[in-house]
Amino acid sequence: MSTQERETIELNLYQAHKKIYPREVKGRFQFKRKLAVVVLLGLFYLVPWLQMGGEQAILFDLPNRRFHILGLILWPQDFIFLALLLIIAAFSLFFFTALAGRLWCGYACPQTVWTEVFIWMEQLTEGGRNQRMKLDQAPWTWNKFRKKTSKQILWVTFALWTGFTFVGFFTPIRELANHIWIWQLGPWEMFWLFFYSFATYGNAGFLREQVCLYMCPYARFQSAMFDKDSLIISYDEQRGEPRMRGKKRRTENNPGDCIDCTLCVQVCPTGIDIRDGLQYECIACAACIDACDEVMEKSGMPKGLIRYTTEHSLSGKPSRILRPRVILYALVLFGLITGFVTAFMMRSPISINVLHDRNTFYRMVDSNTIENVYTLKIMNKGRETAQYQLSASGLPELSVVTDVDSDMLQAEPGQLISVPIKIRAPKKIANQRIHNILLSVMSGQHKNSEEVKYFGYKK
């Protein structure tokens, strides 16, 4: 390796980060991105204030171990539903990435969404791309101080409001607002409010594209989900090359459609040149498409020099939407969603757990009857106080006996009760070493059952 090559590598590794000044651009894709930002942030900031059934519509009440989701109450025992939702989200990401590329990164990723808002505030206070570049290079004056301070005030205020809203998903937001007003925040509330505010301020205000370039793992493994039929943003090299600008285009023969205006680079939030080919830094925001289409329209050339396309399409081959990878992801996703909906619809508000007495398998009540002793735990996952009735099946003449008052067989919402029970059966019927019986707990129209071992009398 030559000295010059070694110096080039060292420069690339250790040179200071250069701030990216993305240029503002308008177009059909940027309109959709802004619409996505408004909708997603609108949901984030407004949903905690919605009330359903006299309670916050979405609230993760960790101290009371219950989760309010649009009128439903989920408990820690319902963790399986959260796990299924996370699996569905993962396969949805795989499916849409294989089908249409990095739609998540360009339109819905929180880093992208909040960064867009912070850039809007920066443009509002400091001006367009060229104005911001000149302002950063200019010496400190009252005008520069005023603009920079105004931007920081907006950033800090918005970050604090974001942290407040985030905590409002875990502490009732109206109660949280009152605590802030009288300054009686709990230690954890204060920690998470400032922590999330600082994370929003740092990620969206300063790190920005560095989160996508160096911290986000998705960019590293996206290639495993891509193939030559995946939709990507690409530059049509055959049409655009050789790129020329100005007088050279009028003197050279057969110039490409690219006029080398570099607007596609100036609008890119990660600072890449899409003309260099597909790069992991591209977040598929489509800003380069809108910028290039505008230039092509003004130049009297057809749009689409930079466009959503596939590698097969660029090489003149037909593209396939339906292919084994997409079909497999779709089938798995459909199965997961179907399973989730079915399991949720069959969810019982009664959760039970039955433990057999460890001291003895069975005991004789009289010469003709034996009994097994159990500890029955019942949790009320409903919204109202529930009373329970017990029954057993699987052997003839089974009976369930409890030594507690009927008041002990009722539970408040979210309450877990523990009841000692005895299940009795005639000795002549329970004449095997082990029987499988079914213990059922009923409350109104709801019922839950669990299969338990019943030890019988065998000579």
C-alpha cells in the first residue's frame, strides 16, 4: 500500500463529521412524507388525552400491572399478545421491505419523523439551505445569536413536550400535567421525562443522519431482505450518462439527460449521491426523485431519471411482484394476524392455575370416598368484580369442596385470589393410579378450565 493510499484511508476514518444541510424540496413524495409526519405525530401527541370508559384510552399502568388499550384491559398474564404483536411487526417489516424497499425508514421511522420536525423548525428560524450554511460560517453577531437562540428554544420546548407525552403513556397524562404544574413529580417520572426529552433533542437535533448511518442496525441487514425485484430508488444510468451541464451539453454529441445540477445530492438528508448506485445510507425518502423530476420538467425532458424501480427493470428484464420470498412473508404474516385475532377473541377474563398438594397424593374421607387437595389461584382479568363457581368433570360423581365463605370466591378487577379446594370421588370409580380430570371455573357467561391430575385408590 502506497503512502498516498494510507493517508487517504486515515483521512476517511478520522476526518471530522461534516454537517449536512438538506435543501427543501416539494413534490408528490414529499407531500406524502409530510402527511405521514402530521398523522403519526398527531396520534402520538393526541392519543394520551383521549378517554374511553372514563379512563385514558391508551395507558401502560405499570404500578398496577395493567394496560388500557382502547377500552380493553390487559394484564401481565396476557403477555403472549404483546409478543405476537412484536412478531407481527417484525414480519410486516420483512414483507414490506421485500416488496417495496425501505418504506419504514423513509416515511414512518421515529428518527425520520422527529428529524423532519426539527429541520422544519431550523428552516423557520435560520432560513433555507444556503442561508443556514452562510450563518454557520459567519462570525457571531446579534442576528446570528438571535436566530440560533430562537432555534434552540423551539427545539428544547418541543423535546420537553415529547418527553412529557411519552411519560403520559405510563402515568395518566392529566395527573402528570397536574404534578408538573405543582412540581410534585415522582423520581421516575422526572427521570424518564428528561431522559426522553434529551434523547429526542440529541437524536433529531444533532445526530440526525448519523443515527441512520452508524447506529441503526436495519441498514446493515436490509440486503438480506432485498432481491433484484425489490422496489428501490435508483438513478437510470443508461439514460442519464454521460452527465453534462451548461455549454458543454450544446457542444457535445449525445449527452445524457442528467444535467449534473447536484440537486439530488443537496436534498438528500444523509448526504449521499444516488447516482453512485444503491447504498445502505439511502433511507428511501424520495427527495431526490422530487428534485430530479422538477429539473427534468423545467428542462423539457421526461421525468423518471431517478425513480422507484427494480434492478431487473433497470437491466431491461421483467419484474415480478409475486415471488417466493414475498408469498412466504405474506402467508406467515396472514397466519400470525389470524392467530392473534382468534386468540384475542377467545380470551377469557378468568385466569386460573391449579397446584396439587405436595404432601400427599390422596387421602381417605371415609371407607368409600377419597379426595385430592389442591390450591386454586384465580385472577380476575375483567373490568368488574366477579363471583366464581367451581365444578369438576372427567369422572362420575366428582364433587368440589371448599372450606371458605362465598365471599372468598369473588375478586376485584385485577385481583388474584388463592383458594384451597378438595375434589372428592367414590373409591370404586377412582380406581386407577392417575386420572385426568377437568376443573372448571365459571363467572356469568365466562368459563375457564384446566386439566389436572387426580390420584386414585388402587390396590
